Amino acid sequence: MPGWLVALLAVATGMTVANLYYAQPLLSSLSGVFHTSTATTGALITLTQVGYVIGMLFLVPLGDRLEKRNLIAVLLAITTLALVAAGLATSFPMLLIASLVSGATSVVAQILVPFAAGLAPDHARGRIVGRVMSGLLTGILLSRTLSSLVSDLTDWRVVFLGSAGLMALLAVALRVALPRQAPTTTIPYHHVLRSTVRLVRTHPALLRRGLYQAAMFGAFSAFWTTVSFVLTGPRFHYSEIGVGVFALVGAAGAVIAPFAGRWADRGLVRPMTGAAFAVAALAFALAGFGGHSIVLIALAAVLIDMAVQTALVLGQHTVYQLDPAARARLNSAFIAMFFVGGAIGSQLGSVFYHAGGWTAVTGLGAALPLVALLYWTTERRHRADTKPNTAIL
């Protein structure tokens, strides 16, 4: 698998998943523009992630049923139109609907990851998936910085319109560069959807890894949805550019992805998963106790992002080996489960911040990985974590 193709897939996943997060550092501004409350404005992130879950359930399984290059091009074309609508929105409901659609079609990122896994040789699959996933997390985190800078220099509408242009260019680039990859099944679409649900019942490890990541991504979303309110509030008085620069600190967490891939290839999935849960819980404790120190909050952000990225790469490495002919459907179920956790975490983060401030948010964030850690202790290890059906519930 050529290095340039791995790099292209990493950039593409980062660019598409960034569409889910451009609005996060703009929530304070959007609240003033559309005259909405903090909790209501936070629903923009929640609804975008709900759209992503819908796309994971109903669009990503098509990656096993259709030729992937054409599917990717069509989805990116719809994403482009939805982002144009978001950039031209004249009301908050219109922005919500456009974000729901763009969130649903931005699942291109999760079609590209199993695409990469399918092209990679068995002995290097974890490493290559880790590199592609590092692009995904970098896109999530840098999207906040880019959004803040562009919004401060121009207008929030340019953020969405600019992303629409990038999606159009990406559609052309991927259509030209990606190799043709034939469908792995010919069963009808409704059978594809039914088989996706059946995979969750057939492979206990899929359900377990999905629940692990739901807890981690819920904590991650709670942190990043509310930290902009903390930074722009009376404690720090940051501008939108300041919030964007802060997000660059969190991007350092993306460097862990290749290491997580190597740990997976070496059979260290289970111990490193437990370590990721523990690090995430400690990071939220650090953020809570250091609520008046930007250095401690920044350190917590890096640790949270590293822990979430580690758990994600380890989880995908496990899931992709369950059934090579159903990787798109396996990924669909896995990502849908943890994005449900992310959507719930975003909304709970806004509610908890409104009710109890930053202390309440960090308490919520610490509790979620601790619950996952307790669940992790019930896992029994047979032979190897990376083989199908080794995690017994």
C-alpha cells in the first residue's frame, strides 16, 4: 500500500469528520446571532452527531454493497450542498437541518477507514489504520482552530462555505486517486441493514468495543463542547482565536494513533485499553482541580485526546478482524454506537455546565471512563484480543 495513498486517506478522513466540529468554538457567537440559550445552541453539535449516527446506520453499510469510489463521490457531493445551505442559513432551525444532513453524509470518513483496512496487509493493518485514524483525530481538533481563525477574520458563514469548497475538491481527488474496490456482498439493501444488526449479536466483541468507545467519546464530547464556554468566560476571557489556539494543544493527542496501532499489532489490545480508561479519568480529575489554570486544562485536553484515540484504534483493530467480508457493516455498528455516546455526551455536557459549571462537567467526564473501566474488568481473555469472539460477555 503506497505511502501517498495512506496520507491521502488520512487527510480525507480528517477533512470530512471536521464538518462535525466546526461549530463547537462558534457556539457563543451563534448563540448571540440567533438569540438562543447555551443549552439550545449546544444542540447544534448534538444534532450533527445524531446525523452522523444516522449515516453510520443507513449509509456506511452500503460500503459492502456498492463500489466504494462512486459511493464516496456521491456522499461528498451531498455534503457540499448541505454545507452551502448551512453557510447561507437565515435561521437557527435551517442551520440545524443543514448540519443534520452534512453530519449524515460526512460518514465518508468511516467508509475510508475500512477501505484502508481492506488494502493493508495483515501484518501491518493496525499500523496503517492507526495512521489513517491519526488524520481523523487531527481533523476533529484542528477543525476548531481553523473555524475560530476564519470566523474571527471574516464571518462564521465563511467557515461552512469554505468547507463546502473543500468537500467538492476532495470528491474529485478521491474519485481520481482511489483504486476500484468491488463490493463484498450482493444481498439486497434491506438485508444489508438487517445483517448489520445481526453482527452485533453474533460478535460480542463488537458490542463490547462499541460500548467502551461510547463512554470515551461521550466524555470527549462533553469536554470539547463546554470548554469554549469556560475559555470565553470570566475566568480566561479568551477570544474565538484564543479558543482555536487552545484546540491546537489538544491536537497533540493525535500523535498516539500510530503507537496504538503498533500496540494492537503486538497483541496488547486489552491492557492498553484499560490504561486508556484510567488516563481519561485522571485527566478529567486534573481538569476539575485545575479549573483556574489554563496549563492544567491544556494538559488534561492532551491526555483525554490521547486516551480516546488509543481506545478507538485498538477497538477498530479488533472489530475489523471479526469478519473481513463485512468490514463496512462492522464499522457502521461500531461507530454508530460510540457516536450515540458522543451525542449524549455533548448534550449532557451543555446541561451539566448550565446547572453546575465546569466542576459538574469534569465530574461527568471522569465518571464515563470509570464506568468503562469497571466494564473492562469483566472481560475475560481467551487466546488473543485481536481474534474474533475472544471478548466474552
